[in-house]
Amino acid sequence: MAFALTPEREKQAVALLERYPEKRAALLPLLWLCQRQHGYISEEIVAWVAERLELSTAEVKGVVTFYTMFFDHPVGEHVIWVCRTLACELRGAKAVQEHLEKRLGCKAGETSADGRFTLLKAECLASCGTAPMVQIDDLYYENLTAEKLDRILDEVAASGPFYDREARERFEADRRGEG
Amino acid sequence: MGFSTPSPKILTSRYHLEDSFTLPVAMKAGAYAVAREVIGKKSPESIRDEVKKGNLRGRGGAGFPAGVKWGFLNPRPGQQVYLVVNGDESEPGTFKDRTILERDPHRLVEGILISCYAIGAHKAFVYIRGELRFGQLRLEKAIEEARARGFVGPRPFGVDYPIDIVVHSGAGAYICGEETALLNSLEGRRGEPRIKPPFPAVEGAFRQPTIVNNLETIATIPGLVEMGGEAFAALGLVPGDGGTRLYGVSGHVARPGVYEAPAGLPLRELIYELGGGLLDANRQLKAVIPGGSSTPVLRPDRLVKASDPQHPLHAWDGKSEIDVPMAVDLFRALGTMLGTCCATVIDDSVNMVEVTRNLMRFYRHESCGQCTPCREGTGWLVDVLDQIAEGRGKPSDVDLLVEIANNMMGNTICAFADGTAMPLLGMVRQFEEEFRAAVAAGRPLDVRHDTTTRAAFQGGNR
Ligand SMILES: Cc1cc2nc3c(=O)[nH]c(=O)nc-3n(C[C@H](O)[C@H](O)[C@H](O)COP(=O)(O)O)c2cc1C
Ligand code: SF4
Ligand code: FES
């Protein structure tokens, strides 16, 4: 079946195109909308976006593959990024990764057998003062201890998948802001 | 705690307020008062003058004077000037801009309004790294609130000077912090740096004259304009660097975080007063990366050599490298760079070959690959460091590292390659004995970086 955005997202897409002096500039935000809906950028999405912005599929693919946050293949319901750059490393990032690998039963770069979590290594996420930390889907979890990390994972596991989570994410964001 | 340096709070004056990110709270504490006072009421030139007088050095890494950069604009009739705010914040060790987005986005919006008016722009793009979704949402919400009040839109504060603000999300690529790569990414392309010239002020976003400034630089504008350039410049502790700025401190310190203090704060105060000293008091301070991973490392046990009274560092002759004030020109004279002013503190539990390897892996991952010396050089550096760390290094490998780095410098489209080579050379220069020892040992280094902190993670006593 050909790709289509939900009516709500379609409205956002139309608004996006008006924000820039050139159509092409809407490429990254449009890819974000698609990935939030579908979980990754499929071949159908590439074709759909290319047609929408009057680009070749090669140009769209070239952009998708340039950026680490766009996935060109399916990933787990939740993506966990462990920051392994220096400041985090000094505060225990390796232990965080080891803990996650044990709990999920997969290595960094892999998806857990039940398909729920993909574990990836990240480069500095601008959270060095609250290291060690992970990003799960769209949110940061900082000043981690093994116990705190387990609690967070329980919560995330009990929630719906990433692409259903925009509302929850806003809620969590604001709750975090109060803390 | 008595701090030796008094720290007026300007950028962070609203950080502590409950719901500081909402418009009513921010306005009650003064947000938008300066914009209302100057837009349409003062001349754009007079605002640009104040910024020049304020000695505001760009907060994005290079420390270029913002007033001078703004002066490079000279649009031809019919051209549209753009303001682009650089919120890519990806330099390892840097985490300051994020606090503005999350805790006081209205200060940024106000800074954008004043800056647009001052440089003749009607549209601003704020480029934010994709990972900072939370900050993006906060900023988008703030812009919505400001638009609802009419501050952003066709008639800010009732003045016929339309200003529109667009938030643009990146998607994970350090190189997009480089200003021309950022412009390509904004235009929907791969984030590959462009050959300069033309500079953005002549041909930037959508081929129009564009000012690219760091997010903190722009958020500093309301405070600067409010107090006036001279008063702002006088806040700096050394000549040539005005105002207060956000300092970050992370790694092996007791109180990591972001702190506002005057420009020119000595690194020692950042570590021992604001940062609370070392995390593990039984350890020694070994090294400090002063302003993001691209800035060459400093050693507290190295003394400044500047006996010549003409030397810019003469006043610190014989003192520790970490006693030099954190100012753009002084740090350059010291052989390093101020960078983003976010320091990474390293204690003696750590091996510097491993630290170097960690950072060089970052650069290998992030090189955009357009230039051969950078694409190949970053890979070779990691290969050689792997050999050394795994106990298979040769004595000549230390010199090989230096040779590779030297060949990367000055030969590329953008400053990324220099930003890789300089810290590598700094590591080898400052800790050569440790590189030589690793080679001589001939066995895997087998050290972890987290000796000081792993127990805290496991034990959960944080
Ligand atoms: C590889 C590289 C990465 C950069 N990353 C950033 C960044 O994340 N944020 C930033 O503000 N400037 C970054 N810069 C500097 C920008 O190119 C530009 O100088 C800066 O945004 C100008 O703002 P300022 O004058 O206000 O400091 C980077 C430069 C290079 C060469
Ligand atoms: S120096 Fe490196 S990052 Fe910069 S353009 Fe060349 S290859 Fe890309
Ligand atoms: S090093 Fe992990 S967030 Fe900066």
C-alpha cells in the first residue's frame, strides 16, 4: 500500500511547506514526520517524499543516510542510545552499556529478540553535566544508576511504541521541567 | 560557599523560577521588556554599536566578535537578510545552550527579535540538533506563546517590522554545527560544509546574506542591550571579552553542571569553586580539556612560560596553566582554545591514550568525508591508537600520530580537520611520556575510564 500521513500529520506537512522560501528545505522536517509515524524511512516513504518535494529518490536517500537519527530499516519499538563519549565515559557509560546489554540480551547495534528495544551507541548528546545518560526515543534519562535505569526501562516497556508517543512525550517533558 | 569571583546573573536570572519556560512567568521577571523598548524606537545602527562596544565574543567556539560579524552584512537591494541561530550543540563536552532552550526559551526569542531588527532580518531559523527534542518543544511552545501575544509576527510590539521564527530540527550529525554545513542541512541537503568564500554574510541561507550566531550569543543580546555595551564589556574580567557567559564543567568533578560567571574566569575557579573540586578527593587532577573536545588539553602541573613582559600571558608567568583566565585571546596564547567554555575534568585514574582514542573515534564517526586528508586521517589516527592501546604499537607510532595530524591541518574545506588534529597534537605534546610508555609496555592498556564512578553506578548511591 502506498504511504500516506495521518490527517493530523498531513496538516502539519502542509504547514511545513509554507515555512521555507524553498520547497526542498522541508525535507528534514517531513522525514521526521514520516519516521514518527512509521518508525523508519521505508522505500515507500522515500518515494512519497521525493514526489512531494520534486526531488529524485536518490537525493532523498542521500539525505536519509547522512543523518544517524534517520533509520532506513526497521528498528525496535524503542531505540536506546547510550552516550559513550568522554564525559559520559568518565562517569560510567561503559557500565551503563554493559547493564543494558545484559538486561536486553543483545549487544549495542542490535535489537532485542522480542523486537522491543534497539540498543545503539551515541556520540556526545549535550548532557555531559548529568552523565551517565541514555536517550530513549525522544527523551533523555540522566544521572543514571543501575537501579534508576531498571526503573526507567520498566516504565518504557509498559508504554506503547515510539510512534504512538508524541502526547506522552509532551507530558513527560513538562513533568521533567518541574523537577 | 564563598566564590572569589562575584557572578551577576543575567542569562540565568530566570532559571530558578518555577515554570520559567512559560511566557507569564518569564514576562513577570522582565522578558520582552528590552525588545519592546528598542524595536522601532532605537535605530538598528545604535543597537549594532552597543553590541560592538560590548565585546561580545561568539559563544559557539571560535570567539569571533559578534558586533564585527554583524558589520560584514552589506545586502544588495532586493536581497533578504536571514538570522540563523546555531543550536546544534554537538561539540563533545558541551551542554550549555540546551539549558537556555529548556529553562528560558523566551530569552532566546527576545534575543532573536532584537537581533533581527538590528541586522535587518525579517526571518530567523533556529537550527537545533535532532536529539534535543525536549528543548525544541519548549522553544516551539515559547514561540507560539509569543506569537499569540503579537511579539512574533507581522507587528511585533505594534511596530511595522514583521519577524518570523522557524525552528528546524537536525537529525544527528556533529558536522551540522559548522555553519555552512548547517546551512546545507537547513536547505534540505546532506550536511556537508561549503567552500568559503563566499561567507554566509554574503551568501548564506537560500543564497541570501545570513548571520549565523551561536544560540547563547543571541540569548545574550537582551541583557547586553539593556545595560549598554560599555557596562556589558566591563563585566568581563579581562579586556577584550565582555559580559558573563555560561560555563560548563563535567567529568571528574563533584558538582558538574552549567554556571554563569563573567568572561575571563580562571579555569581553577570553574573546577574547584563552581564545580566543587574533584569527585574523588583522594585522586589528583590530571588534565583538563578546556572548551570542548577540539580544544587542546591543559595540564595543571605545567607552568606558563612567559617571562617576556610583552607576552600576553606574562602576568601568569610561572603559574599553572589552569590559572589563566578563560578568555578567547589568552587561551589562544596558551596554545589551546577557549572553544565552548565547557571543560571536561580528568583525574589520574584515567590513561590519556585511552582518552585520546575515545575522542578520535568520535571524529572518525563524524567526518563528513568530503576531503581526503580528513576522511582518511581520522580513520588512520584511530587505527594507530587502537594498535597502541591493544599493546601492538611501535615506538614510531607516536611520531606517526603527529605526522598524520600535521597532514590534516589547513588542507580541508572546513575547520573540522584542524579541530581533530589540534587536540591530537595537544595530547601527544602534553602526555608524550604516557604514549611512549604504552608502546614500551607492549600489552593491552586494559583500563576503564570509569574507575572513579563505576561503583556509584552499581551501588545506586547517587
Ligand atoms: C566542526 C565544527 C562544529 C561546530 N559546531 C558548532 C556547534 O555545535 N554550535 C555552534 O554554535 N557553533 C559550532 N561551530 C561554529 C560555527 O561554525 C560558527 O562559527 C558559530 O555558530 C558562529 O557563532 P558565534 O559567532 O556566535 O560563536 C562549529 C564549527 C566547526 C568547524
Ligand atoms: S574537513 Fe572533514 S568534515 Fe570538514 S568538509 Fe572536509 S571531510 Fe568534511
Ligand atoms: S559525553 Fe555524553 S552527553 Fe556529552
